[in-house]
Amino acid sequence: MNRTTTGFLLLASLICVSAAYAAPGSLADFQDGTVQDWTNGGGRGVVPLNIASGGPNGQTDRYLEVSSGTINGQTYPPNLLTLNRTTYAGNYTSAGITSISMDLKNFSPLDEGTGMVPVLPIRIVFEQGVGSTPAYISDLFSLPSDNAWHHAVFPISASALHALGTTDPIATVLANIAEVRILANDSEDLHGAFGNYRFGVDNILAAAPIVPGDWNRDGSVTPADIPAMLQGLTDLAAYKTQKGLDNAGLVSVGDFTGDGQVTNSDMQPLLNLFAGGGSIATVPEPATAGLAYLAAVGAVGLIRRGSFRRAS
């Protein structure tokens, strides 16, 4: 085991963040080989599949494949959707989640009638019941058939979501979400379109407003952001994709030197805030912060001695 690996294991042992409900920073990237609680409901045939390669970050990037109808002789559920009742359920209002972002690719077969691959109208639905209203549904994201991955952001706001079967304000419904659905349908409906369709989805992220230093995108700045920073700096392009950030968003999160870039030189100012009790809010237990700081200082030394590629 090399010193780089040891440093990351130390950080992981000191700082562990997990959630069994929706929270800012909740991420489904499917790299563990499972479907991460995304399914299609009981008794609906073949569940979504974890595909081992070909995601938006390349051949080693896993993603979730969602299918409907009959494709290449295999029968799937009749309509196109995937749903989550655990890690993306909960109180979106109090959690302060402002958007759900994801990467999508259209893998649908040719339509026999038109001879073309259909464009998929992707929506996200937030339900208080399981498969029932009251609910709120997003505007559609048109997923083209161009053999490419596309990044979609679904804002969570009164102007971006539309009521289904309810007159309750959006904050009331979002305070008790039992199920989240990703589906394809031209209409505002709880159910996906019927037919022979398929899409891939990856990096499903529940995001909060951008906070400088919030590398794990959970809405606050704590020692848990240190390992996220160290990992992100090894591959900024992959980090932006995973966290749903453009270049401006990346700079807002990580530029602590004011030069308009995010590089290894931005690490020390953030670490200094933890060590010196700086102005960034919600730094937790002093002992935890101190241990994280000491571990990160060791990792910074490894980076500067060349164990990590310099970010640019």
C-alpha cells in the first residue's frame, strides 16, 4: 500500500458522511456495481441494470440502464421509468435541496414506424405517495438520439415544477416525499411512455446552492469537504461532471486564491480556515476538524511531492 492510498484511507476513517434519505450531496454514480436503490417498482419485470462501462466519464464509468417494451428479444416493463423510495425520499423543503442534476444518454432502438430513434422527453416527479398524487413534476428535458451523454439540471422551485393532483403549495408536498421518479413522457403524468425505449442515467445529484469550499456539495463547509477536495483536484473534469458544475460553478466552489482558477494552490487557504477557525460556517466538532486538518496536511505534502497530478 503506497502513501497516497494510506492518506486517503486515513481521511476516510476520520470523516464518514452517509444518508438514508435525500440530502444535499446525495449522489448515485453506480460505481459500486449496484442500482443504488433505483428500481421500477415491484412485479414489473427486469429491473434497471448497472452497466459496467461506457458512462459519461469513459470506459470504466458505470451507469444505470433503464428500458421498456421489448428490445433485442428481451421483455422489460411496459413503460419507461425508474424510481427511488429510500435515498432520494424525505423532506426536500428543510434539506434545502434546490435541484436534481444527472447525466443522460438515449439508447433507444429505431422506431419501426419512422425509421428513426425517438427523442426522449425526460422528466422528474416528486410524489408524496408511492406511485400516486399529490405530486409535482418537472418540465421536460429533450434527450436527443445523438449517441452522446447530456447533462440535465431539474430545478426544484415553484416556477420549475407543476402540481399533479394537488392544490397544496410546493413546499408542503416537498416536505414529505415518498418516491422520486425519472421517466419519459411528453405529458405531465406519473407514468412513463409505453413503447420500446431505453436511456442511460448517471451521477444523479441532489444539490444545494453553491457555497465556497463546499466540495462535497452538501450545502455546508465542514471537514468532510477535505477528502472531496483532494479527490476532486486529481481530475477536475470528472469532478465537474459528477457534481453538476460548469466552469463558473467550479471556480465558485474552489477558487480561494482569487485568480479565477482552481488548482492545488487553493488547498492551503481552505485548510487554514479549519485550522484557524475562519469565517466559513458550520465547522463541526473541534476534535474532528483538527484530525481532518492533520490528515489533510499530510495528503497535501504527498500532492506537492508529486503523488498526485497537478490540477489545471
